[in-house]
Amino acid sequence: MPSSSRRRQHEAPSNSTDESSPKFTPSPHSSRSSDRLSLRHEPNSFELRTITPHDDSAHKQELGHEDEGFPHSIRRASLDSVQSYELYTPDEDRIVLKKLDRRLVAFMALLYMLSFLDRSSEYFLHWKAQGGDLYVRSAQNQSDIGNARIAGLADDLKLSSAQYEWLLWAFYITYILFEWMTLMYRIVPPHIYISLCILSWGIVASLQAVATSFSFLLVLRALLGISEAAFGPGIPFYLSFFFRRSELAFRTGLFISASPLSASFAGALAYLITKIGEHGPLSPWRLLFLLEGFPSVLIAVWAWDFVPDGPGLAKWLSPRQREVAVMRLRSEKESEDQDQEEKYYGARRTGRVDFHEVLQTLKDPKSYLTALMFFSCNVAFSSMPVFLPTVIRDMGWESITAQGLSAPVYLFAFVVVLATAYYSDRLQSRSTFIMLHSLLATLGYGTIAISGYLQSEKTMVRYIALYPAAAGFFSAITIIITWTLNNQESDSKKGTGMALLNIIGQMGPLVGTSIFPDEDGPYYVKGMSICAGFMLFVGFLAAILRWVLIRENFKLHNGRSAEYAGVPLDEGGSTRRERKKFTLML
């Protein structure tokens, strides 16, 4: 097809009084027409098109009722899109972004906090029956089952130590094996998939309250691992459907920060529930499982109606806001296939996974570099539930007071994660912040190890060193997840990258919890030294990946990459689609 046949004809303004004379008008729907050729728009520019009298009133109505929720101002051409003629203002962009943050991201963070209560990946404490001393043990770091043990679970079901360990392992085995379900966000409409995940973990967590035997509880723990693996690891991937690459770190940070925020009060909440249960008809551990699981069942009903499948289907946005939500992503959400086109324009879809792209991602060494970084962070992460309560115990505090003193460490991490994610987006840099926080965490763990080696009685030094350690690995984890998504071009690659990241990364706690034997207490010098080494390794891997990405960007922009350099042509030599070059983020 000749190139001229694909272009919309633009003519200079005329003084003609003919009814069909051309007028300068913004065209919010022109990219949906048959014309798909990319044109450049400058700020305050307008598309020139012909409007007849019967179109004029319809056009006014089009711009009137869909402007709801936005200030009246002249729309500029979207500088983010080279494939459309859509027009929207910076004010419209900010309003949509703010709504997405307050509704979508906040709701996902709430769901993550609920999953934390059902299966916390932070810590658990249990008290020795004799003497009431604070005693620390970390076996896969699941606070719900750990707090239930405090509340009499082991005694009522007559669990041996080996059986209790199996309850912990059952969760993590299935959790790791089912990380591939991140790809389901690409296949099943998210409002259905997320609702089913919430409902399943809520029901399974609640059913633990009626467990009467070890075997029944073992099956429930395994099922809980599957339902949790289906939800949490894929949420950053889901958020990438709504936000630009340059905005994703802060939104991932808002989501991930729910973890340290929850850790600051999860233990105290469990303590309160078990105390109430001591005077009720149910055993405290049964009440604990019920109250921490059942709210998720109720939230699942809300999620079915609230969670959108894509930016064009968010019910809590006005029609015009939904248009802007789609338009602002056009430069990044280039339609590689019918499926992706429908998702971002709002049609109901039955998605698919491109298995060729899945294989490409699995063969890409960069995917394994980020996965190794995530693994290393999780090794260090597993030390926090071991050492934090021990330091507080050595300071002379016990029980609920010790849990209260552990809260500031997690709250500090919460603030640092958000600040790091914000500036990472603002500066459009990922590796710099990973290297910075890996060094800070190395300093924190190294200080704890040296203090323990010297058997220093200055417990305050060890306590203060926990702050950069906790903030370091939480912040690094946030940016590693974002970096993985940023450097995968298609949804199939993003989903595969996230699945691989979590399959390898979630093995970290299995290693981390084995390096803190009880006989190394209370200083755990060997374990702290290993954690410091792994966090230093994270910074080293980030530096290597940055170097690799710089080289690949150089190849891409100099036309030496066969994957990105070509421009597809139609018969006759006309451009079928001028594809924007994909730049790997450093």
C-alpha cells in the first residue's frame, strides 16, 4: 500500500466559509481510526481535521461530558505517545496518576498486609514455656504458625518438633514450586484471578482454626503456600499494566513497604488476640487463625468489583480519565498482538502467553543476575527475625516490650523504602540505589558481626546497626523487582522474569535460616558475617548488570542488534509500524 494512502491529509487554514472548511480541533479518538502512522506533536499543537455542522455538536458533547473530574484547560498533544493523536493536559495526567495511587496501589498494599497476617514472611517469636524468657527461632519465618505455637497449637495437637518443622517446610515448598503462577496475570482477567487468590488464602487460613490433626494441618499449610504464591509475587507485574516504567519503582515501593509496616505490629496483634482467646470459648490459637484469615474472605468479594483488568476498565475512573489512563501508556504499551491491544483499550480479553518470549527470557543471562541479587537479599533478610529480638533481650527487655522496641526498625525501613523508590523513579536509576543500599546493609551486618566477635557489651551499637541493615535489604528488594520489570519489553517476558526472580530468590530464606544454629547465639557471628557477604555480593552483581546493560544499549542505539534495529515494511516499502526503540534502564 503506498505511503500516501495511509496518511491523514492536513491542510492549511482557509478563509472559506464553506461548512466543511477545516478547523483546528483536538482529536481525542483519532488514533483509533484507520490511520496508524506515527506523527510528532508539540506542546499546544492541534490536529487539523474537517468538521461538518452535524459533527460539531457531537464533538462539543464529546469534549464536554468526558471532561468530568478535570480542570478546564487546553489539552496538549501527549508527548509520551508517538503512535496517536490523543490530547491531554499535565493536570489530567497527574489526577489520573493520583487516583491510581490512592485506589489501586493502596488496595494492593492492603491485600499484601492481609496476606502477611495469614502468612507473614517477616518473623516469628515464641516464648519458652519455662521461665517466660524471650527465645528466638527462625524456621522459614512464618509468624502465623509461630504465634499459634505460642498460643497452644503444639500442645493441643500433640505436635513433635519434627512435625512442627514439616508444617513450616510444607508452606515454603509449595510457595516456591508455584511461583510460575505469576504468568496467570497475563492469562486470567486480574479481577477474577486476584479475587480467587484472596478467597482461597482466606478460606485455607481460616480452616486452620478447625484442624484436629497434624496431617490435616499439613495439607492446609501446603495449600496456603500455593494461594500465597499465586498472589503476592505477581502484583508488581500487575501494576506494570497501569504505570510507566519511570513510575513503577515508587508504586512497587508502596506495595513492598506494607511488609515492614506489618512487621511493626504483627507480633503485638497476635499477642493481643491470644490474650483475648484465653478467656473465650475457643483455644487462643484457633481464634488467632480465624481472626487473621476470615477478613480476607470478605475482602475477596469487594476485590471482584473493585480490581480492574486494565486502565481502560477501572470503574472508579470517569470515562475521560479512563481514556487518559490508556493514552499515557501508549508509548510503552505498543500493541505487539491483538491480545495486548484489547487489554489496554479496555476490552474483555482472554490473554495468552508467548512461549517464544518465555524461552527467550529463560535463556537471557540478565534474568539470572537479578534473580541472584534477589536470592542474596533474602538470605540476609532471614537474619532479621533471628537477631533483632536477641539484641533487645540482651538490652534487658522481655515479651511485648521487646516487640515494641523492634517496631522502630521496621518503621524506619518503611520510610527508607518509599524515599528510595521515589528518588529512583525521579532520577531514572536502579543500579545506583541497589549498590548504595547493599553497601549500607553490609555495613550494618558487618558492625553486628564485629561487635559479636569482640563480645562487646555495647548492645546499643548492635541495635543501631540493625537500622541500615533492615532498610538496606528492603530497599534493595524493591528496586531489584522494579529493575526486572523495567528491562523486559513485553508482558510475557515480564511475567516470566518475575516468575524466575521469585523461584530462585525465594530459596534464599531456606539458606539464610540454616546459618543461625542455636549454639552460635547470642551473637551469631558466622551468620551475620555471611549476611554481610551476601549483601556485598548484591552490590557487585548490580555493578556487573549495569555494565552489561550499558553495552547492550550502545548496540541497540547503533543499530547492531537484530532484535530491535529493524523497521517492518508493508508491500511497496511503506512503514507498517515505526517502533520506538526500547532502552534498557540502568
